[in-house]
Amino acid sequence: MNTTDGLNNSALSAKQNQKIQTLFFEGLKENALENYDRAENYFNDIIKIDKNHATALYHLALIKELKQDYENALIFAKRAAQIDPDNEWYKLILAGMYEVNLEYEEASKLYEQITTNNPKNIDAYYYWINTLAAEGKWKEMIGVMNLLEGQMGFSEELAMEREKLYLRGGDVDGAIQEVEGILEQDPKNSKYLNLLAELYQKKGDPDRALEIFNQIIAINPNDPYVHLSLSDYYKSLGETEKSREELLRAFEIPELSIDAKVRILLGYFTLNGVKPDKKKEAFQLGKVITDVHPEEAKAHSVYGDLLYRLDSNKLALSHYRKAIELDNSKFVLWNQVLILESEQQDFKSLYEDATKAIELFPAQPTFYLFKGIAAVQKNKYEEGIEALNTGKDLVYDNNQMLAQFYSTLGDSYYKMQNHAASDSAFDKSLEYDPNNVYVLNNYSYYLSLRKENLEKAEVMSKRSNEISPRSPSFADTYGWILYQEGKYEDAKLWIENAIDYGAEKNGVILEHYGDVLYQLGDVEGAKKQWIKAAQTKQSSELLDQKIETGKLVE
């Protein structure tokens, strides 16, 4: 191709050159306006006139790259670079397209040519390094970084990249040399001194590592990171107590961020608790976090999690409450507070906190469930039912939770003596969770007390005993249903089972046993059991009359 200014080709007529010039500037204009399809048409029209128009081919490559048509972008870039092999821009687009098309070796060759011809092109060095990284050529990467540093001067960033590459290749001495090079610029930089000590540890020179750690402490005794490193250092030597002491020192330093401390403490957690041999250490670290960061919600939250896993639920609750006081925006904290208040049967606090939680998270069904449970326990049945009905409508794709809502509604309606609504709610609960033993037991027991649907009650109670055998309460319920059906011998067997399972001091079950014995003609045995029941103060209002008359009163 014979050109003078990149637009005129001496082999073409003046008219053709004029046409190319017009098309070229129209293409540039449309390209600037981001009308890439129109720009592409103009540049293609140029190629139809002059197939070796390198500049048009270059712009076509750029447009194809923008359109993510990398295969054709590579074709156009190759043609442009072949026509004008000394043009650095053409080489750059071609190298880039080689990279996108995963032809890293070809890209590397071009970047090497570019930097050789123009050592001041800093970007090309970085592109070259990236292509070598894609090929996993770490030694060559170090070489290019050295070339780049020769142009830029010393670079801490490059030195650290080389340090990582040396370690990747197992060359610890090379990594040490890079870090020592950084320290020549800044001898008291504790960050790099710390890294250097760790490298000496990795090399198998613990004495030199300890010297450097002591050097850091002399410079800055309150550097938390050196204490963390020393903790690892002593741990590697099997000196557990010294390792623990250094870790505690690090935690006592406020400059070690709360996030870093939380991450470390979470390492002591297991799926369901705390590592058995680390409980004391974890407890100490958790307490230090709250002592050093008393106004950080995260500190109290993670300490609460730790205490909960250590079964210190009352103390855990106090820290969860403190976390909420500092930051009330976390759903999980409110949930933990309500769970613990429910477990501790603190229904007054549960009611108050669930009400607050609903105000903050009105779309969270869990909080309505807790409020419903608490309201029912406080005899606020209508308020509890309202909360439960609101909450259940917010549940999505969670049958277990829906079963809980309807179960609690069943208990609530029962206490209001709305038996039809209670039965309906229990039936609904069992639709969502047919094997909920508590619903099976409670529902069947309530039916037995009313002497209604006893066949249904018997089936449900039998199922609860199959799912959870050896439960005194479940065995008694089944026995009592059999009693109501007049199956006294079977009832006697099941209530005796309940007593054998651990209900020998349960007044309700002992009274039931007495009633069964009476029906079987054992009046003395019945009276004996009624007297035992009276001593527990857990019995019906008719018990005294039974004892006094020696007769069954219903």
C-alpha cells in the first residue's frame, strides 16, 4: 500500500481517495455519537474501495470489540497490524483481541514487542503481566515486573506482587528478598516487619522470626498484628499458653478492629456449639471484646452468640438486649431475644419486645407468632388471636411455621372455650404438619375432656405415642381417652405406663389412675392414688370430694 497521510492511496484515483476521506470522517462522527452500526457501515464502505485501508480496519476492530464480536474483531485487528506492523495502536488492539480469544502466548509476544519498541508504555507492561498470569508463567511475570520497575522506579506494589509469586513457586528466599527491599525504603514499617517474620517462620528459622517480632514490639508495643502473629508463632511451636496470652493481648488493643476480632472468635464456633477444648479461651476473648468495645453492637451480638452456645442463656439475653439498644435494625438479634424470652417463659418481656419488633419489622411473621404466644399466656386472648391471624397471612412457603401459628390459635380458642374454632385451627395445623406430636396430644386430650370425637382422639393420641414413645404426658392422654371410651383395662395399662415413664409425682396423672382403679372396682387402690394426687397440689377441684366420699365424682 502506498500512502501519504493514511487516507490517500496513490494507487487509487483522486475521486476514490476523496470518497474514502468523506466516508472516514462520517464514520468517525457516527462513532463519536455512539451510532456504531452506522459507523461500521461507513468503515466497511472504505474497505470495499481499499481492502488494505489499515485505519478503517482498526476502527472496525474497535467496533466489533464494543459489540463483543471478538472473533471478527481479531480478524480486523490482524489485518490492520499486518498492513502497518509498526503501528503501536494496531498492536495493542490485536494483543487485546488475542487475550479475549484466549490466545495468551500471541498476546504476550505483541506486548513484548510494544515495550521493546516503546519502553515508556507503562500500560503495556501491565497487560503483558496479565497475559503471563493467565498462562501461569510466574517466573516470566517477575521478569516483566523488574523491567517495569526499571522504567517506574521502586514500587512497593510490584515488590509485594513479586513476593506472592515467589511464594507460589515455593521460593521463600525470593519472597524474603522482596520484603527486605521494601524495608530498605521504610525500616520501621511494622506491617512489613511482621510479614518478614512470618516468612522466616515459613523458611524454618523461628529464632530470626522471634527477633523481628521483638523488634516490632520495641517500635510499637500496641501493634495488635504483631501479637496475632506471635500467637500463631507460639502455636506452631506447641506453646499453647503463650499463644493464648498473645491473642488476648491483641484483643485488648482497641486498634484491632471489631470485625477482625469477631472473625477470629467465630473460628471457635462449631455448627451447634463451641469447640470443646476452646470454651474457656473463647469465653475470655468474648468478654474482652465487650470490655474493649462496649458501645459496639457487634461485640455484644457475637458475645451473646457465644454465651448462647455455652448454655449461659440469661447472660446471653442481656448482651443481645444491649446489642439491640445500640442497633435495633438487625432482625436476627430481635429473633434471638424473643427465642430466649420464650425459652425462659418470660412472657411479660416477650409480649413487650415482640410488640416493638413488629413495629420495626411489620412483614416478619415470626414476631407475630411470638406476640401471639405471649398474649395468650397473659390471658390477652383476643389480642393474641389478632396477632396470630395477621402473622399467618405473612408466611410464605413454610409449612412448619404455619403449623405453629394454627397450633397456637387452637390453644388460644380453646382457652376462650370457642371449641369449634379451636378444633378447626388444630385440624389446619395438622394439615401442614401431620406428625406434630404436641398438637396430636393436646388436641386429642381436649376432645377427651369434652368427651367428643373420641375415636378421632384415640387415633391422634396413638400416633403421638408412636412418634414419641415413653412420654408420660402422651401415655396419660391415650390412657384417659381409653377411659372415656370405657376401655378401663387398657386405660389402666397406659396410665401405669405414664407413671413408669416418670409421672409418679404428677397429680393429674395420679388422679386419673385413681379414677381408672375405681371403675375397675379397686376402691381402696383408687383412694390411695387420690391421696397421692392431693399431696402434689396438681389435681382437679373434685379431688377432695372423691377422697372424702371414697367415690368417683365426675
